Amino acid sequence: MFSGLSAFPLTPMNETRIDEAAFVGLIERLTTAGVDSIGALGSTGSYAYLTREERARVAKIAVEHAGNTPVIIGIGALRTKDVLNLADDAQKAGASGLLLAPMSYQKLSDAEVLAHFKAVAEAISVPLCVYDNPGTTHFHFSDELHGQIAELPNIASIKIPGVPNDPQEAKARVERLRALIPSHVSIGVSGDAFSATGLSAGCDVWYSVIAGLFPNTALELTRAAQSGNHAQAQQLSHRLQDLWAMFGRHNGSLRCIAAGAELLNLVDTPCLPLPLMSVQGEDRTRLATLIEQLHLS
Amino acid sequence: MFSGLSAFPLTPMNETRIDEAAFVGLIERLTTAGVDSIGALGSTGSYAYLTREERARVAKIAVEHAGNTPVIIGIGALRTKDVLNLADDAQKAGASGLLLAPMSYQKLSDAEVLAHFKAVAEAISVPLCVYDNPGTTHFHFSDELHGQIAELPNIASIKIPGVPNDPQEAKARVERLRALIPSHVSIGVSGDAFSATGLSAGCDVWYSVIAGLFPNTALELTRAAQSGNHAQAQQLSHRLQDLWAMFGRHNGSLRCIAAGAELLNLVDTPCLPLPLMSVQGEDRTRLATLIEQLHLS
């Protein structure tokens, strides 16, 4: 489950409700394409913006419509007690794995994050992926802390936020972390622009935002990397460079991917929770052109 | 209400419930001391960690026990629709004012923050304080954006995160913001170590964490500054420098103030929501000594 391509779909919503029909459509699009796992309620799935009840419902729908594809459910929250409840809900919904980011409001210490992961790891019965995303959590993991957490029960993967652009530096970065964690814990790259470099540097999995909307495009890149054809994977990533640049202009991928889903009529417009707004204006037009010209699917 | 000393108490809690009796004790301590306003459910009141129902209950208790002291209620949340509900609850509880920080998970744009404040400002019927706290929200206001928000209906104050240490630079910083906002909007300093400098630089109010636990100590400093005796205010702040240094060592004031309340038996131990932990070890012993030696009260 924590290898290959893990696709993170949107949770389409408006100010009144979650668009369950559109969400089912997104899940089925991923299983049809044949991704290796689905990460529902990731950052792209706006987990942080939903209530416990809404998250339990989304987890249930994702598992019900994913068929044989394993579903990983994001269980992050500010309070440890809320995370424990969310883990319980996700497991009852049939999640194959869980994903936990150390969300913060007050800046967290290493000791607090370790205790938080320990409380959760010891309470669950399915594998957990440690979600390292300083752009949203504002917590910076040291590799030493990753090593300590990776020794806890049920830890199965670490989702790192990216790798250096230079292939040798990327390899050194992955090897440094690899040396500090047990061999059964996989390392996954996120930050889609880093996928080809990360996979060729030794990452076992790509935790992918674009795969949540364009699974075939992301699978082509992943399968090339998995078969050792790293030059082709890099070419496929290079083809998408205008998309990566657009992510950079809009505080990350979410608002672009939401605009893409809206443009393709896979979701209603708008599909993000306010105050978040999908990309508008010139870049929206540019995105429509990119989807067509690059045959993103 | 948005002038003088505004005291921000803890919301004491454990993993099961809010300690309402202890919270009432903290509120009564503030009214007895004679603070100018009470800021319940600020960052120190752990607003971000509580459910809508818990926050409505805390707001109600604060207003009921504050007597004639105006109560400002924090209404921040990630979603605009949740903030609107929280504003409604706070107003129904009898809040005299509201406090709104642009909490974020996904990094916010200026346009998103402006639309967020506009939706809230136009929906409320009591004055709102704009809460600028990049340390917790990770949103950085430009003075120009402050100016735009300050023109919205019901905006009455801006809580800034601190001022430069140099008195002339502090004055210039406050004057720069003052020039961009209507005269009816007050400017308040927070970051307790900056209080004396901020008040002498022209801030109208001190939004104070230590006042939530040591209201008499904070009032002495505030009244000195208000009467134009800035040298005395600076001396009183200088006396507290070991406390400011301790805040610096523990990611801010919250974990120290929680330890102080625990040491004084004003709350049960622990009183913070996990994963947050009050200060332990040597600094906890040092804090006990400081409280005694400096007669903090």
C-alpha cells in the first residue's frame, strides 16, 4: 500500500455540504486508472476544514467505492484526543492505512510531536504514514525525530515534503533518512514537482496531488521510474513544468487542482471551502490550455 | 473596550472536559483586579483546540462572571462558515467584542483573507478586533491589507504581534500603521515583552497574556504607561525580563503561563490540551521562584 503511486483526490464541497456524488466520481476515476492506493482526506482532501462527522462520512464513501484499491485516510487534528477519535472512525470505515500530520496552532516541540505520534501509534490497528509537511503544519521534523517515530508500533511509511533538485543531493538526502529508520518503513516523496527526482533517489512511493485528478499522467511517470527508466520519468516531469510553476504561484497545488476539476466539470464550481478559492483569471485559462495540450488525464 | 489593559486568561482543560470552576476563578480574578477588558478564547484560551459547543459554553461562562467588564471572544477558525457560526454564538452569549485571527492550514492569500474578514465584518453586530499573529496563523499582514480591512464595518481594533525594540523604530512602526487606518480603529500591542515599548510608541491597548494570570502586575505597568510615565513602565517590564526570556525558550508564553497557573493551584495539573504540555523541569522551578521573588499577582 505504501509503495508505487498513491493518489490524493479533492473532497469537493461548498458552504453547505460535501458533494458526495462528485467525490464518488473522483474515487472511481482513480480505481479505473489503477493507482496503487488512494489517500483520501489528505491536505488536498481538505481534511483540516471538515468536522469529525463529515470526515467519517468521507472515509466511508472512499472505502466503499475504492474496490480493491487500498484507502489511506488522513487523521490529523490539533488535539491528540481528536486524532484518536478520527483514527477510530477511519478504522471503522475500513481504512487500510492512516496518515498523520502534526497539525499545529501553537508551535510544537519535538517532545510534544513524539508523544502525540506515540499515543496514536499505540492505539491503532492498521499501518500509519507519518506526514511531514512543514508548509501546512509549520512543524519541521529532524531526521533524528523521524527515526524515533519510525520505531513506534504500526509506523509503515514517511511522506517527506520534497527532495533537493540535484539528483546526487536527493539521493544523499533519502539515504540519510533511510539509515535512521527500520527497513520495513517506506519513504514517499510529495511535492509533485519532485516526484521523478524523488523516485530515482530511492523513494518507494509518490504521494501525489496530480494523481488525484490526472491518475493516468501520474501513473506513466511512476511506472517509468519503477522500471528503472529514470530519464523517461524526468522527461515526463519536465513536460509538466508549466504546471509545477503554476503551483508555485498559488501557494501550492490545491487551488490549481481545484480549478482543474472545476474546468473538467468533475466537480461543481466552487469546490473548495472558503476562504480558500480556486485559481481564477489568466492562470485558469492557462490551466485549461495545459490540460488540453498535455493531454492530462 | 479596545483600550488600556485587555487580559487573556487560559481555558483550563484536560483530555475529558473543560474545568469550568477553575475558569470562573480566573475570570473573577481579572474583574477583581480591574482590568479594562477580558479576552476569552484567545490563543492563550486555546480557542483553536475546542469544539463549537465548548466555545459557546466558555463564552457564556466568561460573560456571566465578568460583571461589568467587557468580554471579547475569539472566533477564529479555518473555515469562513465556521467563523460565522462562532460569531453568532459569541454574540448570543453576550460578547461585547470579537477577535478574529486568519487561522490557516493552507497558506492564505491577501485576497482570501480580505474576503474572509469582509464576510464576517458584514455579518456581525458588535465590534471586531483584527488579530495579527503570524506565529500561530502563519499569515503575514501588510499594513496596506490592514488598511483595507480597517475600512470594513464593525472593525474597531488591530492586535499587532509586537513592535521593534528600539523606541524610535517602534514609534515609526505604529505611526505607519496609524496613517493607513481610520482614527476610530485602535492599535493594540501583544507579545508581552513588547508592552512597555508598544504603549509608549502610541499603542492604545495591551492585549496581554500575563494579565490573564497576573492582572495586578500588568495593570501597574499599563497604568504607568497610560499616565505618561514611560520610564517607569520600562522599568516594570525590565523587572520581568527573566519571564520574557523563559517565553522565548518555550515557543511563546502559553506553556509558561499554564505552568504558573498550575503552580498557584488556580487550575488542575495538567491544564492544556495534548499534545501541548506546560513547562516542566528546571524552568518550572525557576518560574515558581520568579512568581515569589517578583510578587507576580
